[in-house]
Amino acid sequence: MMILPGLTSTKKERIPDFLRDLSRSSIRSIALFPTCLKADERWSLYRELETISGLGIPHVHLRADCGLDEFEYLSGRFGTVAFNIHPRASSHPFGPLPPEFASRIFIENVERPPEDAELESGPGPAPGGLCPDFSHLENARLHDQSEYVETLERQLKRFTVGCCHMSAIRIGVPNHWAGMWDHHEYAALDDLSYLIAYRDTLPREWASLELENSFGEQLAAKEYLEDLLGL
């Protein structure tokens, strides 16, 4: 399994430095999280990414306003295999799945897990399975949210895990969006050590770092996790 550095967009001012450092490195596979970018900003970023020769983006976290043209473009230009979206009961639901890409779409647990019904075939096509965000799950465990934990753990045994998010847990340090302990930036590499508990539920091919840390800091996280997880 390959751990992918992740280009996030929450702190847009960090994107240029990430792109510069990526282009100067030998890394040519990343995950992309353009979730804070409007359509015109996303297309502008895609054009910049095109300038990095040989770049592949196996996993992309889609925004709710991404259209079929973006699925087709990302698949064709960057070889994207897995897309993830938020569940329908979340604050940013995606909407109906495009049938031609449904099997490559994986649903993330956010403030709540996905419902079983949206992971199964119904009126529309079934998605490919789950995209577990392990920091959200671990945060729920630490805050004794037993229903959340039991639901997702059961789903992880039943449904395919096609991609995942690896972020930080900083116990006692509230995040800026919910006051919880799951974070998109690590302060020390040990903030990622909790992931050892989830080694047996990781995807087979790649796991994506959802971190706002610099490219260099993400490479340090990648090396740390490869050693921790025995990859």
C-alpha cells in the first residue's frame, strides 16, 4: 500500500509552496482535496497540476458542486481511480451519483457515518463503498460516541474500503470547526500514532494524508507511517 501526500485547500495560501516542492521532488502520486475551492479555482489548480510532468492523482475528494466533466477530466488526465464524497445526511451532501462513476465513488464518515442504505443499491446505483476518515472515527471513540463507533466499525467489516483519509488526533486541543480533537494539521508525528489501531482496515492500494502541513512535513509523516504500519 502506498501513502499519498495530500494537497488540501483549506489554507489556500499554502498551495503554491506545496506545488513548488512537489514539482522539485521525485514524488509523482498525490491525493487531492479541492473541497474549499469554487469551480473556477479548481480548474485553475488543475491547469497548474498539469505542468508537473508525470503526475498521477489516484484519489480525489470531490465537492458537492463537481460535475460529470470533472470526473471525466480527472480520470483521463490524472488517472484518478477513487473519488470520495460526504454522506447524504452531512452538512455537504453530494447528491445523486453519476451511474458511470458510481462504483468508483466512496462515502466518507464526517460528523456522522453514512447510512447503510446509501452504501447499498437502491433507486440509484450503489457506490463503491467506504472512505473512512480515521481521525473522525478515533475522535468519536475518544468522546464516547458509541453509536457512531459501532455503526462505522460494522460498516467497515461489511463494505469495501476503497480509499481513506489519514489526519491527526491532538488530544485536548480543540479544532476550529467543532471543538473536537481531530485535526487536519499535525504538530508532532506522534499525532498520527493512533493509526496503528486501524492497520487492518486500511485500503489495499493507497491511503491519503489529509493534512494542511507542508509538502516536506507530509513526506516526514509518510515515512513515519510507513515505519509504524510496516509498509
